[in-house]
Amino acid sequence: MQHPRRLSWRVLSLLASGVTAVAVSVPLAQAEAMGRPNILWLYIEDMNPSLGCYGDSTVTTPHMDSLAKQGVLFEKCFVTAPVCSPCRSAIITGRMQTTIGAHNHRSGSNRLPEYLRGHTLPELFRKNGYNTFNAGKDDYNFSYRYGDLYSTKAAKNRVSPWRGLKRVKAGPFFGQIQLRGGKSVFGKEGLAALKKRTSLADAEKTLPPYYPRDPIILKHWALHYDAIRMTDMHVGKILQALKEDGLLENTIIFCFSDHGCYMPRHKQFCYEGGLHVPLIISIPKEYAKAGRSSRRKEIVSAMDVSATSLAFANIKIPHWYDSKNLFAPDYKREFVIAAKDRMDSTVDRVRSIRTAGGIKYIRNFMTDRPYWQENFRSKRDYAKRMVQLYREKKLTPGQAWFWGPDRPSEELYDLNKDPYELHNRADDPEYRAQLRQMRAQLDKWVKETDDKGQYPEERVPKEDRKG
């Protein structure tokens, strides 16, 4: 493969920073002649930011650490839902899943609003001269035709899927490689390739206080670290393939996860463990000499990878986007919203809002049901063990309340003092002003965005299903 002639780092810095006077004024043909970067997403399943570059030394993650050194690490990135399909639907459309009716997990027959049809992120890239591919799952909560989004059939090769592009010489690519992340623990491939496994003693050092120091729980906490080590090995193979093909210095890499690990209070729940994910954007020096090996401390949304990818590719960001360019001069989020709706067979509705100042508000709309509802995940040994320990009254108060039969309508946490969200301050007079403010902010957001979670779930007729 031959490199397209590269844009100067000054031009790309302007494009990525959202300086629309430059981005809009460059015609497509001229931009292609100048050369545009490949955009590659390393899209990880079920993984929290327990990486070396994030300050966790439990396992070594040299390849993801190297990505951080070549770009920007975002310390506080949060997904819009603590489960895959709603989050992925928001990211691939640039719109909050609750706004477009993609909020219920695995409701893939829904049709997108008219203005979004033909304008998902891969389609925007294709319309602007990019080849597109996706190696692995997509899991979008709406119907679509695969060939409309992607230039090639689903790639089985998760190391170098760009080699399967038929038109690779005609332009750059926007590609996604799905990494199994936390699902490596349960998959057929398993963790057999690992030469070193995480000991229970090492896992215990970082075990959150909402888990008991029980052998079964520690086993799974250690397995999550094994999955991180496995993921880093996979990232290393991809980077090596890019290097071999002469693409490493012409490819901007986004490395992030769709939600937190598979453990209770993480996956499928709007606590930090379910929403806080890694986000690293590796930027070759030819495209941005400034900002490499830097850390961003403000809160950001994982949904923002979409607008940022478009900006790097010199593609105009749609006016309807909820996604924002992370490198725009005026980038700022006062808060991030997350939503939990139906997940698998369990019907629920939860909304959370987290401010830049570290105050977290959670609204539980269905208080007639407990936090932990029975579904297929209830059969796993870690879930059965937690239920058993709760019934035997062997959990501390901070561990037990999550497994009880009741839950309040509101939760409020001061993450600066209580990072593990153990002490609900909703009834604390000291936090009354924050409670009222957060409550009002969420009510305003629900109304302004017409949050579809407030309406009964609709079943799409068969004649309207496409895909």
C-alpha cells in the first residue's frame, strides 16, 4: 500500500481542533489530493480503565500505554449506557440513544428517525471518499443494511482487516476492530494465550469495597485483569500489522470501551464501574505535534469519538450531533448523562447525571423492583455467590444494600469524598441544594431531549423491519 501525501501537522491540528473556517473551506477533491489520515477504532468490550497508563500497575499494558504516549489520554471518559447496544447506537449515530429510540437493549428492529437514515457515521465517511469496515460485532439498536455502512463484508480478521478492502488504493479508511475485552473470560478463545495470570493476592489489592474478599469474587476480579492483559496483547498485534503495512504513521487510533467490566455494579448499572471507560487517541506526529503524550482531566463522553473522528477526516460535523469534537477550542461538558432501560429480559429505567465537579445524581424510576433482577447473568457463579452471602448476612452494610429488595427513587453521591458510591446523600441536609439542582437539571434534560424512556416500548411491525 502506498501512503497518500500527508497533511501538514498544522493543518490537521486546525481540523481536529474544530476550526471550521479551514475545515469547511477545503473542497473534498483538494482534501483527498492533500491526503487524509486513516481513522481506526479499537473498540473494546466490557473493560474499565485499569491500565498502566491510568495508574493501575496490577498488570502490564505496554501497547495501550504506548498509544497514550503518542497521543492523548482522557482520564474521565463516560459512556451513555452501561451496556453495549444502546451505547454503540449512540456512538455510531452521534445522538443520545434515548433521543432516537435506541435505548432498550437489543431492540435492533427499530427504524432510525428520517434525518439519520443514510447518515450514520460509517455512511458519512463513505460519502466523503473513505473506505469503511467493521471487524466483529456492531450491535446497533436499529435496522440497517450492512452494505450501506461498510465497503466490505464483515471481516473475520481482527488483526489487519484493512487488507481485505477492495478499494483501499482509492482512499483512506475508517475502520472498527472489535476486541473482546472482558468477554475473553467467557469466550471460546478464552485466556489460553496468556503465559502469566493474575494472582488473587494481586487482585485483592484493588478490589472495590462493595465486593467482599471472597475467593469466587476475587477469582473474577483477577480474570478481569487477565482480560485486560489479553486485550493489550491483541492491540500489540494490530499495531505491528499497521507498522508492517506502512500505515502506522498515517493512522489515527481511537482506543476505548463500550462500558465497564462484567461484574455486578459495573455492567448494566449507572455507577462509575459501569460508565467509566478508557479513552486514548493516538495521533501520529505528522498530524499533530502538539498534544502528544498529554492527559485530559475534564469529563468527556465516549460518544464524542464520533465528532472527533469526523473532524480529523475533514468531514463536516452534522448540526444535529450530540457528539462533540474533543479538540474544539470551546469543548466543554458541564455534565454527562447515562441511561439504563430494558436490558435483556429485565425492564427498568434509570438515569444518571454526573457533573464536572464530581457530584453524581441517579434517578430510579421503577422502585417496585430491586437493583439486581433475575436474568441469564444471575446464573453465573459470582452472582449466585453474592446472593448467597447477602442471605447469610455475611456482607457489610456497604456491600449489602445493592442486593436487598428495595431501592430509593433518588441517589446522590459526592465522588470527591466517596468515589465508590457507597453513601447515598439524597436525604442528607448538607447536600439538599445539590440534590435540588441535579433533580432540576435531569428533569430539564428529559423534557428538552424528549427522552424516549418515558414512553412504553414499541414493537416494530415485521413489514417495517429492515436489515
